[in-house]
Amino acid sequence: MTVRTLPERREVANADTWDLSSLFTGDEAWEAALGAWEAELTPFGAFAGTLGKSPDHLAACLAHDLAVDRVGDRLGAYAHLRAAEDQAAGAAQRMVGRFQHVATRAGELASFIRPEILAIPAETMAAWLDHPALAPYRLLLERLIRTRPHVLSEGEEKLLAMQGTFAGTAARVFRQLTDADLRFGTVTDGRGAEVELSNATFVTLLHDPARAVRRTTFHQFYAQYQAHAHTLAAALAGSVDRDVYLARVRHHPSAVSAALFTDNVPLDVYDGLVAAVRSHLPAVHRANDLRRRWLRLDDLHHYDCYVPLVPDLERRHSWDEAVDLVVESLHPLGEDYCGRLRHGLGAGRWCDRYPNAGKQAGAFSSGTYDSAPYIMMNYQPEAIEHVFTLAHEAGHSMHTRLSAEAQPYQYAGYTIFVAEVASTFNEQLLARLLLERCRSPRERAAILIREVDAIRATIVRQTMFAEFERLAHASAEAGEPLTLERLRQLYRGLLDAYFGPRFTVDEELELECLRIPHFYSAFYVYKYATGLAAAITLADRVAGGQPGALDAYLGFLRGGSSKWSLDLLRDAGVDLGGPEPVATALRRLDQLIDELERLEPDVVG
């Protein structure tokens, strides 16, 4: 029997990899640039103690700081993209470590900037903000002044900056363990092929129509997490403790408040999301029961939640076919958007396409102000979900490119809060195209099920993750240690509530909280949920041809961080400060299930 294994990185065709030359022509060029960057840190010393002298002194320091950051972005992106290619590659890991060392040094040397600016009397600063030299930095300064209650003395800020090299230790331990060290063995799929089980192939194998394959995959995969559960729990607890520590040091009432403060998002938005999803859980339970019926199962397990309910309509999409489909679906965004994206996904080599041994799991978009907006995929032609993932990451990348072109460096970087709108907007347009092409009830049912699953996975499930983050941090803040048992207890309560009474929760699923990478960037995942809620509204407006909707949306993509996230979205046509976008998305879930139940006799008999 032939065993399907992942190729080594050196065996991957060049055309299937990204071209990182818009960052650096190679590792040697990166090394030279790192040395030059380190030399650029010296001038910080000349600025220390001068920022309160005049607007011109302040402007000169800000210009230097931004120039250092801009080069650092390129250096850091290249190192991390090289490391993502193969997590076990020692040279790339060394590059990441060396970059982090210099970046930490840069943070130390620049740590005087915030305290010195905030030491300038409020009346003086108010007058300075109208000075021409500070015009390019006015919004940056206004946002900095807002942080005054949470900025420490110069010495304390320097001490915090010096922690940079080890502040991410928990996340690095998690990544190395899950991407490089864990070995899951092989699984024989439903066609008799032996497949190497990995983070990249786990969900693909859960698409297998043979339940025995799905069950084996699930239990074999989680057996490795069980074997390392205490280590993973300690890493996650360490990450939570870091968040709690930093929130307390900066005088925030809680870790969640500290996280939301950065984007100026009221806590009501976070709590309102959880409350709205909780109130619509009966619709989620209906969706689970529909899946159980259509699969003709007596009980539904988590490993049954990915297999297509209309399997004969799941077809293979080559990379080129996926690109064609994604670009066609985005036609409402105009020829310029679509043409540039097609080039990037093809000859432009923005994307690292396929899995290889040691490659980081999942997918992401990562670009800088001065580079191509790179995309990492672990593309599997057999899974339609990977076509949606491509559309999703393409949304991030085009957002990056358009914002960089329209905004100065200091305002080009958009927040994650708005990023998830641009990505899931693209998924909405892809689903619309596929629905338009439906020629039978079975085809329509397949796409409607995918839409149900998208809302369940992106709004409902991410909200469950968000609630877990809130509970885990609150537990640590209350002095309750996050032991393995405590983490499992918290997660089990959420699994029971969100999946419902007719869903069988396997004990191993409690360990899922130990394998979610986003938990190491706390209070991030709720933005997936609010992002899709906003995207549903905006896609309705643009695809429906509402007057001004396209221009407003493209203006949003070009907005970077030139306004607060909620304000950018209001300008685009959706108000996440109120309950309506989330309620609209969850009402759509009910409508989708209603239509699927009407189609049920024609599809499953």
C-alpha cells in the first residue's frame, strides 16, 4: 500500500511557493539589512530628553521611529514567513530569534517616546497639534494621548520593553510542539489510501464519508494532545497569566478591557455578541439536528460536523480552478480589484500553496507596507472549504495592498477588527456565485449547508471561543489557577451549552481548547464573529447594487487605520455599535435552516 506523505520543503515546485523578493532577495540580503537596521537604532539616544522642546523636535523623533518600524516590519515579515515554510528549519528559527532580539533592543531604546510625549503639558500639546510639522502625526498623537492613564514612567516602560524576547515564549512553545514535534501517525482513508495525519490534514480527513475514518482520525489526533495535555495547559496558562499581568501593570480593570481599549471598542460590543449568540442557540441546535438526520445517525459527534451532507456534489478544484472561481465571484468589486488579485495568485506568486513537512498549519495573509501581501495556504484540492479559505485570505491581502497605497505608513495598518470584514465579505460573494449556479435542489442544499456551517463556525463557534477566553482570564484574575482540570471544566461547560442536548460531546473534545492558536493572541477571535456579521450586511449592499455601496466599501478597504474601526465600518454602511448586524446574521441562520428543511424531502428522501 502506498503511503501519502508530505514532501520536504526542498521538494516543492518553485511555482507553488511564494516569491519573497519584494521583501528581500534572499537570506544574505536579510542578514545585511538586519545589521544596517541595528545601526539605525543609535540615533534614538539623541532624541531622548528633547521631545518637549518643540514641535520640530517631536516630529523628527516620530519620523525616525516610524522609519525604524517600517524597516523592522520587512525584516520581521521575512523571518516569520521563512519560518512558516518549515517549523523545524533551524536557520529560519534562528532568523526569527535574531530579529526578535534586535526588535526588543529597538523597543528598549524607543521606550522613552511615549512617557516623554505624555509628560508634555496638555495645554502645550493641544497648541502643538496645529503645528505644520506635526500634521502627519496628529491622529497618531491623539491616540497616544488617549492612553495617558495606562502609560508608565520611562524606567518602567523600558523594563516592560526588555521583556519582549520572552513575552511570546508560551506561544513559541505551543507552535513548536504542535507544528514540529507532535507526530500523529497515518490514517487509512475511505478510498484505502494511507494518509499522514497532521494539523494540515486533520480537517480534510474529517470530510471523509466513512464514519469509521472520521472517528479514527478524531481519536488518534487527540491522543497526541492527551499525551501532552499538561505541557499544553501550562503553555496556555502562561499566556493568560501574561495578559492578566500586562493589564494590571497598565491599570486596566481586566485583560478583556485592555484588549478592547486598543481598538476603542466598548465592552458592550463584546458582551452583546455573546448575549446575541446565546439567545439564538436553539437555531444552532436545530442545525445540528438537521445534520444528524441527513447523515442518518442516532447520535452526532464533533467528527461528524465536517463531512459534506451532499457528498456527490463535493468535487475537486485544482489551484487554477480555485483562483478562477474566486476571481469570478469577486466581479462586483470591479476589474481593477479582480485583475490585480488574479496576477497575485498566479504569476505574482503571492501565495505559498500546498502543505509540506514541517509547514505551519492553517492559512494566513501577511504583507507589509513595502511588499506583496503574501498568503500562506495548505491547499487541499478535495475540500471546497479550501476554496473559501483562499477567498478569505485574498480579502486580507487586497485590503493590505489598497490601504498601503491610499494611506501614509503610520495609518496604513488596519486593525484585526476590520480585517475580518474584508475576508468574510469575499466568502459571502463566493457563496452567492455558487448559489446562482445551482441547477438542482441538491446543489442548492449543498451551498446552503455551507452557509449554515460558515455562520456556525465563524459567528457561533468563535463566540464560544471568545466566551472561553473571557472565562479563562476571569478565572486567572480571581486567583483560580488554570490547571488542566480547570481548563477542561470551563471548556466542557461551553461545549454542552453551544452544541446542545442532542449532541454527543466526546471527552477528548475538552482538549480542543489546548490546540487553538488564536488563544495565544487573546480576545482576537470575537472579531471573526463581528466581522462576518458586518460582511453579511455589506455584501448584501454591494451585490444588491445599492447606490454608493461599492464606493463606500472600497473606501473602507483603503481606510487603513485612518479612523477608529467602528467609524470606518459606519462609513461603509454597517453599525457594529448596535445589535442589528449580529441579529441579522443569526436571523439568516434560522432562514437557511427553514429552507433546508423544505428541501429535505427532495435531498434525503
